[in-house]
Amino acid sequence: MENLYLLAFCFLLGCGLRASGRLPDNAPATLNAFIIHVSLPALTLHHVHAMRLDSALLWPTLMPWIVFALGAAFFWCIGRAFRLPRATCGGLMLYGSLGNTSFVGLPMIEAFYGTAYLATGLLIDQLGSYLVLSTVGILVAGLYSSGPAGFNLRGACLRCLRFPPLVAIVTAIALMPIAYPPAVDTLLLRLGATLAPLALISVGFQLRLRQLEGQWLPLGAGLGFKLLLAPLAVWLLYGGVFGRSGPEFQVTIFEAAMAPMIGASIVAMEHKLNAPLATLMIGIGIPLSFLTLPMWHAFL
């Protein structure tokens, strides 16, 4: 559970640094750029390269794609019904549909299901959550940040192909037959380990509870979907329709119930998709998930 203590400490550290005035106001932009271009690719190169792909793991891997599709439809309907701004609707599709399947998910899997199922969690995270973010997530971010009139599909696809985490995923898969030198593997692991601390410091630095004004509806919709409706939908689909069962099925639903993804919120902030709401989703969603996840475990 040390990872969870680290998340809490770095989040509070970010709040403290903002209050102290020791960092410039644009510090989160620098932190976010480092995360996108260094931390995320390094983490991906390390973990994806070490995976052993198996067709039996297709179902867990598909879960984040299904949740993202359901979330995009859900938040599009919410946006239309309540006339939410485009930036809010697009942001919710990112940080309301993608879960923190690594820095919260993996410690939670280890705590509730044991280390034997960490490989399933890693597969869900790298070839599910982060691959969704690196492909359709980037396309959604581009569409909702520029608007239909200013959206260039060719340009958006090029940005997607150049997105550092996606390049890292493709590179890691291509290099699977080749073993990394120990020094390279250690370097990637240490660079990747900076993601969670820097991301939580960035979120804590930007979080201001007075931003709750006017955000109650999208915040409630985002957390309600991510923590409750999304795992319920996957449970009904996988268990009721496809007849899945067993511990691996339970871990998949458990990962679907994770708090919003830090990486998705960083991408949303980079594209100016309601950054205050992104910080609220992370700052409130992660602590709240410490209450909802044990409830899901007991239910499963």
C-alpha cells in the first residue's frame, strides 16, 4: 500500500507548494509536459516489453475500450441534456471514462486479490487504458478542444501517431524478442516511477475547492459513472451476456471501478478541456475510491 501513501503525500505536497508560492503559476504545464514526453513513455517501454501476450487475456484488455465507448455515449447525452460546454463534455469523456488502473489499480489488486493477478492489471492498464488514451483519447481531445469547424482529421491522426506513449507502446511490442540490457531496464523503471509523484503534485497544485462552484453537475456525473455505473455495466455485460466468471473476471470489474486516470486528466489539461474539473475529478475521485472499491470487492 506504499503507492497509495505516496499518492496522498504528493497530492498534499502539491497543495502545499501552491500555498507557499515557491513555484511559478505555470509549473503544472512543465510537469505535465515531462509526464507526457518522458514518464509515460518510459513506464510503457518497461512494462509492455515485459508482458507475455495470451489470447485468454483478451477479455480484460477489452474492458477499458468498452468503458470508454460507454462513457463517450453517456457524457455526450449528459452534455446535450444539460447543455454543458464542449470543453466540459470532452473532458468528461477522457477523465470520466478512463480509470487509474495502474497507480491505484495495481496496489488495490495486490491488496484484495494478491500478486498473482498483477499481470492481469498490467495488461488492462498498458494495452487497455493507456492504448485507449493514446489513440481514440487523443482524437477526442483534439475534436473537443478545437471544435468541429477547426478539427482537422489528418492533423489529429498525425498527433495521435506522434503521441509519445503510443510510440512507446509500438516500440515496446516490436522489441519484445530482444532483451533490454539491465542498465536500460533500470533507467526506464526509474524514469517511469516519476509519473505518479509528478502528476499528483501537478493536480494538487491546481486544485482549488472554490472551483466546485458550477462544477457539481459534471463532477457528480463523472464520478458517478466512473465509480459506479461503468463497473456495473461491465459486470452485467461480461457476467450476464458473455457468461464470464472467476477471479480474473472479478479483477476486471474491480479495475473498471477505479478512480479517474491521472494521465487522462493531464491530456485534458494540455488540451484545455476544463482543467479545474480535471483536478477535482482526481483530487476527489481517488480518495472516494478508497471507500467504493472495498464495496465492489465485497459485492464481487
